[in-house]
Amino acid sequence: MRIGELAERTGVSTRSLRYYEQHGLLHARRTPNGYRDYGEDDVRLVSEIRALLDIGFTLEETRPFVDCLRRGHSTGGSCAESVEVYERKLADIDREIRVLLARRAEVAAQLAQSCPGCFVRG
Amino acid sequence: MRIGELAERTGVSTRSLRYYEQHGLLHARRTPNGYRDYGEDDVRLVSEIRALLDIGFTLEETRPFVDCLRRGHSTGGSCAESVEVYERKLADIDREIRVLLARRAEVAAQLAQSCPGCFVRG
DNA sequence: GTAAACGTTGACATCGGCGTCAATGTCAAG
DNA sequence: CTTGACATTGACGCCGATGTCAACGTTTAC
């Protein structure tokens, strides 16, 4: 299928698809006229990428998952490297949450100080 | 005092000080030779800006605080507009935290699924 | 007089994922 | 032949705060 169809079926813009390819996450065959030619498997790959990006992964971090799928695994996460990324990501998220909680506390404290009448739930 | 001294006393780069001024948060008198000339009060203003930026406020959001100080209040947060920003910020942070928690859950779930042996604390 | 240290403005680079426009090629339908 | 939908590559814009460099003026100390 051509890029337009892949875009439509995955809900990803053609711009993004080319971007993914530019970064080596997607490989497209070319038809004689130079058009990109994708197979059914690519729908899966793109879906995996999107799902991960939506959860906050960077494009780079999706690479192990894509590689994993391409190696024939049923899930992008069933490879050691993917698991590592999962765990790093969990740690990242936890760190971010701690930062936000600390920040929240600080803001709440300052608010309480400068506005004694303001109640802050939490 | 000149910009170098203010930078040193506040721990803020001269680049940043000029940036704050460019965005109307700082006003500097000029000496005859064109150098910026700051007063003691400006140390306070800059400290307020930095403190807020460090807690995750945008430069724009620090404006009410600066204005508040400039109007003679002892604290940047003791004005109605500042309190509003505080509250908006708290809401923002809470929203971000919720997003991260949801994200964390999702990542943990996927990890658990693709790596049944991996334990995830939380 | 001259070097060092400081000041000035202006402009480009960063980061990430993508929108968007431009200039141009391809192909199917009328 | 022409129109329109689709494809190609390349490049700029965005967002926010700041680093950094350039090219130049000022002050201080020797």
C-alpha cells in the first residue's frame, strides 16, 4: 500500500510516517515510480510506535520495540531491550512524579503563606 | 549596580537578566554610557522570578508576582492576581500528576504483560 | 597606550515531533 | 489534453528559556 493508505489506516499523518522513516524506524520499499510501498506488517509497526509515543516514549525509545516486532516477536515488548526501556521509562516517570509532588507542595506552601485564607486540598 | 553584579548576586546569567527585561519583567535605568543600572530592589525582583521559574512557572506567570512586589507588597504572592496564578498552577500540576500516574499504570501493565516475571513496585 | 574586564545589541542554536508550504513528478478518469 | 488526487524531497516554523558568538563601545589599571 502507499503512504496515504497507511496514514489513513493508522491515523498517523504522512508527515509523521516520513519522519519515522527518516529516523530509521520504518523502511519502505519503493515502486518503480519512487512511491513508498508498505506491507501489512507496517500497519502493526506504526501502531506500535504511535502507542508508545502516546504513552510518553520518545521516538528513539520506540526503536527496540520496532526491532523486536521486526524480528518476528508477537509483541514489541517481548525482547530484553524493550523490557529495559520499559523499566527505564518507569523510573523516569516515577522521578517526574516525585518532582511534581515536591513542586506541588512548594506551591501549596507558598500559597498558604501568602493567602492564609486559601485552603488547599491535598 | 551594573548587570554583572546583579547577575552575581542573584545567580542569574546576564543573558537571562536581559531576557527578563526584554519581556518587560525588569526595568533598568541607564547610566550615561548606556549601561544598565539596577537598584537593591531589583535583587529581590530577580530572586522572585528565579524562585518561581524553578518551581515550574513560565516567565509570563511570574509577571503578577513581580508587579505585586513593585507595588510595594512584602511578598510577590500577596496580590489577588498572584493567588490566581498559584491556584491555576496547582491545578496544572495536579493534572500533570494525574497524566503521569495514568501513564505509569499503562507502562507497568504493558511491562507486566510482556514480561510476566518482572515485578513492578507501585 | 594598551590590555583586561566589563558593557552593548543582534542573531543563531538547542530540543522533538510534527504542521505546512513550495516546487515538482505520477497516474487515473473525464 | 487536462484536471485533480496523490506522491516526492527539502526547508522553515513552533515553543521557552538560555547558551553562545560576533562585532563593537567603555572603563579601569598598569
